[in-house]
Amino acid sequence: MKEALICVGKHFECYLPVKGLVDLDNERKRIASEIQRVERIVKQLEGKLQNKNFVERVSKNVLQVTRSQRDNMNHQLQTLQKILKSLI
């Protein structure tokens, strides 16, 4: 659906038409900015996970948490990209 916001849950997606209700240009800019922020976080987390010293020195719990954070941020990134695409 074009020009709609998407609400994504564990087992559902909800589309809310917003044409005429929301300044779509500002919303696109806001989401694009958020995508850049999340991409930076993903890059930092992947850098940690690719750092041999980090992986060898941290506890298994810290490593698991870092991987979980990376996976969560990747999911957020995919959702934001989907939202941006729906507003174009």
C-alpha cells in the first residue's frame, strides 16, 4: 500500500493510510535519518563481533547479548526500510 504507515508486530502487519494526514516529506526525512542511525549501530555491533580480541575476551553472555542486539537492530532496519518504501 502506497503512502501508508506500517505497524509491524510479531505476527501481523497493519497499514494505516496517511495521505493528507501526515506531512509525507517530513516523515520520509525522519525515517531516512532513523535508517542512517540504525545502520551506524549495526555497523558498530558487527565490528565488535568481527573483532577477534572482543570475541575471545568477553563472556559468552556478553557475546550473546551483542549478537541479539545486532539481530534486533537488523530487524528494525528492515522494518524502517519497508516503511520508507511504503511512503514513496
